[in-house]
Amino acid sequence: MPGSAGTNWWKAVFSPASVTDANLRISGGGADNAYNVSFNFLNQNGTAAYNRLQRGTVRVNTTFNLDRFIVRREYRVVARATLRRHPER
């Protein structure tokens, strides 16, 4: 029981944590265009009790050659969730 004599607080609060980091990238194009699409998902359990981070990212890059002009675009969407709570709440 926490708070009792002889409690190992380091062991009660901290523990090994797992990390998952998944990535996928797709790219291609032709003589006048190119594209790159990437997806990322991170799930990281914190070493402190009741602490976790999740993040997802999507990124899109495009390039078009129009005669004398080069048009480049980049789009990025990020979603993030952090869990930090006491187990009794």
C-alpha cells in the first residue's frame, strides 16, 4: 500500500515504458510533377505512472512544373493526445 513504511517510491511511480512509432511514405511523379505523402503514428507510454502521449501526422508535398514556374505546396495535419491523470479520478 502506498504511504506505508518501506514503500519503494521509485518502483511505485516509475516503470519501463513501451514506444510504438509507425511510418508509411508514398512518393512518385512524372516529368512535370512530383508528390510525397507520409503518415506517422506515435504511441509512447511514459515512465511515470499514468502518463502517455499519442500523436498522428499526415504530410503531403506536391511540386508542379508549369513552363517557367515551379509550384510547390505542403500540407500537414497533426493530432495529439496526452494523458496525465491520477487513477482515482
